Amino acid sequence: MGEEISLGFSTCPNDTFIFYPMVHGRIDTGGLTFRERLADVEELNRMALRGELDVTKVSCHALGRLLGDYCLLRSGGALGRGCGPLVVARERMRMEDLRGGKIAVPGRLTTAFLFLCLYDPGFEGDAIPMPFYRIMESVKRGEADAGLIIHEGRFTYPLYGLTEVMDLGKWWEEKTGLPIPLGGIVAKRSLGTERIRRIERLIAEAIGYCRSHPGEPMRYIRMHAQEMSDEVVRRHIDLYVNEFSSDVGEEGRRAVETLMVKARERGLLPDTDMPVFC
């Protein structure tokens, strides 16, 4: 029997697309058996902080608090352009109009929340954390003045009668010229360099497999994305599984490390000498 590795990832189509071949034996894993654990990214962040998973998807915000025990892989992450979090509300307004109001956020460890605090630290105290899938309905009902939305919310918020207040991803791109570092796959440093490199290569191979067999993982993806239309699923995958997914490259590496530096400078992440990447 092969060595078992606990593997955490979200129910979002980009993650289930990427990891389908590894958890269903569609590629040769070289004796490694991956035990999947699917959860909301904020729950995965908390599980990683407790050291419960060997390899897992986390937000880049949480990554900055995990570097003592985990390092970031170069494959499988969520980086890109035009894919950042949006602030939405029931009516047109400026970000300044939201100061002192209630903003529904998808968790305090999400990168979306980190971007909001980097834009204006004053919003940190206005946040109401809740699962990301509840945010738009909460804003629609008036339980929050605005919502910080992620994932497929980019495509579906108009269905709730909401309007965009600000695109924080666009703000980041204009400010830095770099892609938006949303999340990544981390591995416990205790796994050792050889095993970590194997896992990194397997993730890249899994992405290649699904790109060559795009219809095959759809049943698995749909099982975990039941409330999304096929069109939204396709757009989600096309946006988040991109040129940075198999290998973040130099530009992706700079994006993640720049976010770490800027957040530390603002006191939003702890200082550390541990390297980000494995």
C-alpha cells in the first residue's frame, strides 16, 4: 500500500478540476495515495493553522501565518489577472461611503480580506465574516451594507441585484503591475524536499491531464458545484486555471512575495525569515 498524504482543497471548480486526476487514480502517483478533504477555503486555512493537513489549498493571507510549518508549491495555485475580489452593494457608491458600515467578508484569513485591509486598514473593524456563498444574499437582504465577494461571485452578483463598488484585484494590478496572488498549495516542510517536489510535479501533471481530457472531470466538478450553471463552471475554470497554474513562474513568485512584504510592512502579517516557496 502506498504512502497516504492528506490533501485539502476547496469545492470550487478550479480546485476540483486540478485535483481530480490525483484523487481518482487517473495519473501515476508513484506510490502516493491522496486522501481528499474538501472544505471552504477559510476552513482549510484554519485546518492548516492547526497542522491537520499534509498538503492543502490556502489563501495567500493565511500563507503568511503558516511559513513556520508549511511552504508554498509552484503548481496548483490561484493567481491571475482580472480575477480578484470585488466589493459589491445594493446601489452605486464609493468605497469612502462604506466607512463605518457593515461589510460581509468571506473570512478574516482570506486574501480578499487582506486586500481590503491593504487598501484601507479602517475597514478591518467593519468586517462581518461569513461563508462566501452567503455574502450576496446577505447584502441583498440588507443584513450588510456591502459584500466582499470571491470565486464565482464575480459572474453571478448581478443576479442578486447588486452593483460593483470596487475591483480590489484591479487596484492591486494597477498598484504593483503584478498578477493577483489569491491562493496556493502548501506542503508541510516535514514531508522533505524529495516528496514535496514529487507532489509539485504531480499537480502540474494533473493539470495537463485535465486540459487534455476536459470533459472527464466534469461529473466530479458538478457534484461539488451543484448550484452553478455549466456556463459559470466553465468560466470559473477558464479564469482561475491559467498560465500560472502549472508553474507560477518568476512573475507569480514576485506577486506572492510582494504581497507578503506589503502586508508585513502594514503589520497585517508577522515577520519571518522563512522562505515562502519550497
